[in-house]
Amino acid sequence: MNRTISGALLAVLAAALVLLPFWANSGLVFLAGTTMVVAVFALSWNLLFGYAGLASFGSGGLFSIGAYTMAVTLRGGYEGQFLLLIALSTAIGGAVAFAIGVVALRRSTGIFLAILTLALAELLRITLAKIHWLGAEDGIPSIVRPKASIGVATVDLAQGNHYYWFLCVACALLVALCWWIAHGRFGRTLRTIRLDTERAAFMGVDTHRYRLVAFTISGAIAACAGSLFAPWAQIVTPDIGNMMRSTQPILFTLLGGASSFWGPMIGAFLFSAIEFSTRTLVGIQEIITGGILLGVVLLFPTGVAGAWNALVARLADPYRAEAKAKATTLRPVKE
Amino acid sequence: MIRLHSVDKSYGALKVLHGIEAEILEGETFAIIGPNGAGKTTLFKVMTGEVGCEAGTVEFLGKDVTKEPAYRRTRAGMGRTFQMARIFKEMTAEENIVVAIEARAKNMGQRDTPWYQVRPSRATVDEAGEILARLSLERKARIAAAQLSHGDKKRLELGITLAGRPKVLMLDEPTAGMSPSERVGVTELIRSISGKGSGLTVIMTEHDMGVIFGLADRIMVMNQGRKIAEGSIDDIRADPVVRDVYLGKEAHHA
């Protein structure tokens, strides 16, 4: 029941997103496309936090690596191989995350990892701002939206809303990939590591290796999101991976619910909706956004996803839901 | 099975193990007893690889594993439970067993789930059901582990450990914090698991003399980080040094 209602809602929202260019103005379409990308980015972060129990505060750096890789290769005239460029950006993001993970995860997992990743992302941002070949502070402007060819079919993504629909497909595939990783054996094992690392080790799990793999996958997906974003925004600057970017997934996850797979996505879209509806309230927009975030965190510790699941369960079966709510206050959200 | 050779262990300036020598034989139930702070749990940790030792060696199945991390010793066939049951509280009882079976299956190279399949395989779920039934937890399979009673949590942890199909089962105070009737139940359970036909070696620490005398083939007595006696139940009961240090008070209760 719960699953059916949530699934139906997801389908409706997905359909609304796909059909958006037919009724919304270009500003709203741009916002929707951006939100899809950052939602995937937030999912990649929560793969690390919600499943492996690792908090990275430098995910913006990997997003930036993906975006810059795409921008540079497109500028270099490789737009004919767009899908390959996405794969390349993803691979570079994964490789960088792997290298950081090898060094960082051996010793630090908690607050040290958070600070270390934050520092590395800032270092990257400052370095990018000093490299003239990458446009220094101004970044790389006028990025072209290329043609994408799969086999015989070629789509010109520069035309109209083609790139938007391309984003819809790409993000849907990435979400499906994250879902598959999170719900399969690998995701289950990651959860055991988050819940009790030592117990997991005493099941024979090489916890360090699992965390490293999760760190690499998360980094690769973050870079992939970045690479999709560059032709969408058509400009990359060092600030594409600033601290605001790194905190985005954290805020989305808090708002949406860390214990639910869909939490970060829900958070991303809610956040965009709040920002969009308060865009004219210059000066108090941040206060409203912050206030809502604070309210949600205080009222619904399991995030919007948790509150939603509780609501649906109650509507579906009031008696059982009540007994369940009493018995399972600390239970994870069922996805 | 496991052989300890002159194991020394200190926490900072405090020396907690002094040259421990011990050999645990295949198929036996070996109990480590001693007053609080005698070093029983530390000895356990040295055997399982949670902590290293400054001097001495730990041999498992004839191989020196002194430098091996815990997960490798687990893969080689050690399974342990903790004094305070360590389970995955957010998961259901069934999921707790499923993840343990999956970890073992992967380590042993048994893979029956197709790579694209998200759910655990039929065989895994069935095996989890069998293990839960053995622990009389089958009716609580869908309950979040956090909601289980203290005794059930300890049973579930035993189930996680058994799912790894260990060669040696290491139980750190299996009846700690249990009611007398729960103790009898767990004693029966351990006996049924480690019965003569099973070939399973059991190493346990325990405070309850009733449990020890009901299960152990051999007993090692520790005091202040040293081994002070080792032998059968009768040997230990008769040992005057042990009587002085430990059993003197406890023997009346037993």
C-alpha cells in the first residue's frame, strides 16, 4: 500500500518533469534541470553517508572535477564523443576519489574525514582560480551543447529543449544505478558497516575496502553529475565546487531524510521549490529557507521522507500504523 | 585449534596480560574464568584480532595469525559474540542473519544470486529462516532488532555468528544480564550447537558457575592478567589456589 502510493507519486512527479517544457517558461525549465542534476549529486553523497556512514564535506570538489573535465574537452573540440566525455569525467572523478580514499580512509572516518575533504575541495577551488588555461576566476564560458550519438541515431542537444530531456534520461539512469547499488548486497553490506563497523568485521567483511569502493563510486557519480551540469549551465567557474556546493547534498539529505533512499532527492526538489517561491523576497529568502529547514529537522527527525511514510502508513491502516509508530520510533524508513 | 604462546598485552602503563600460554583443542568447550579485571575479555580480543599484543604469538589452525586483522581471522573460521550483544539494530532480525550469510557466502566464494538481482536469494532467505528457527526467533523475524528483548538480542547475535559457519565459536559472557530461566535456555542452546557430533570448538568467558560447569570440558582460571590454573571441572574445583582467589565465594552459589 505504502509502496504503491509512493510509487504513484514518484511516477506523477517524473511525468511532470518530463512534460515541463510544454507549459513552463525557460527560467523554470532551467531550474528544474539544475535540480535534477543536484538531486543526483545529493544521492551520490548519501550513498556514502546513509549507507557507508562516511560524511564528506568536499563532494563539491568532485562535482567541479566532472564539470571542468567536460568543459575543457568540449572546448578542445571533442563534442562529437559526448557520451564518451561523460564516461571520461566519471572515470576521472572516481580515480580522484579513490586516490583520496586510499590515503584518507585508512586513518580517519569521522570529523577528520569531514575536515580533510573540505580542505581538499577548497584547495581545488583556489587552484582552479589561479590557472589561466582554465580561465582562472572567470572560468570557462560559452560551453556548447554537443550532439549525442548512440549507434546510428544522433540527437542535436543544442536545439530547443533537447538537452533538458537528455538530462531527464541521464538523471533517471543515474538514480536507477544508485538505487541498484543501495538496495543490493553491496548496499546491505555497507549498511552493516555504518551500523556497527566492528560487528561487520566479525562477519568477515573487509570494512576498509568496502568504504573505499563506496567512496570511489560516490565520487564517480558526483563527477558524472558535474559533467552533465557543464553544458547545461554553459559556463563553469571555480565556484561551481565551492563550499555551498559541498553543503548542498547535506542540506538536501537533512531536509529529505537520510535514512530513506529518496530523501536527498525529495530534499533537493523541496529546496528548489522553496527558493523559487521566495525568489522575490530579497533579503528574507535565506531566513525563510533556514527556518523551514530548522522546522523540519526539529519536527521530523527522519526528514520529509520519514514523515511522508508515516502519513501514508496511517492513511492506509490507522490501527496498525499507530501501534507501529509506538513500537518503532527508531526504525529506519522503509523505502 | 588455537594456541597462545607467551602473550603480553598492556593498555598504556597497565599490563593486563602476562605471558599467557594456552592451547584450545578441536571440538572441546573451553571456558576462561576469573574475577572482574582478570583479563578475560582482553585475552578474547587478542585471540580474535581486535587488539594486537606486544609480545607472543597467536596460532589458529596451525597458522600464525598474530598480525592478521579480525576480518581475516573471521574468514578463517573464528566467530565471536560480544558481552553486550552487537547487532544491527535498524535492521529486522531476518536482515541481520541475511547480511551475515551473504558476507560468508562472498568470502567462501559461494555466489548464487545473479549480479543484477537486488533481493537476497531464495537459498539465503531459507537459510536465515532455519537459523532463526534454531534460535526460536522465527516468529520475530520481521521485528526490528532494536525492539527485541535482551535475551533475544543475544540469541540473534549468536545467529549472526553461526551464519558465518565458524570452526571455533567464541562467546564473551553469553548469559550476561539474563534472567535465570533465560540462562538455562541459552545453556541448552549452546549445548545443542556444540554437541559432540558438531565438531565445533567453543571458547567462552562466563561469570555464572552453573553455566560453566554445565558446558565446559576444560577451564582456565585467570587472575590479575595471569593464568593461575587450567584443567577439568574437577581439577579446578579441587585446586586450592583457585578456591582462594575465586571459587571460594562463588562455590556456594554454584
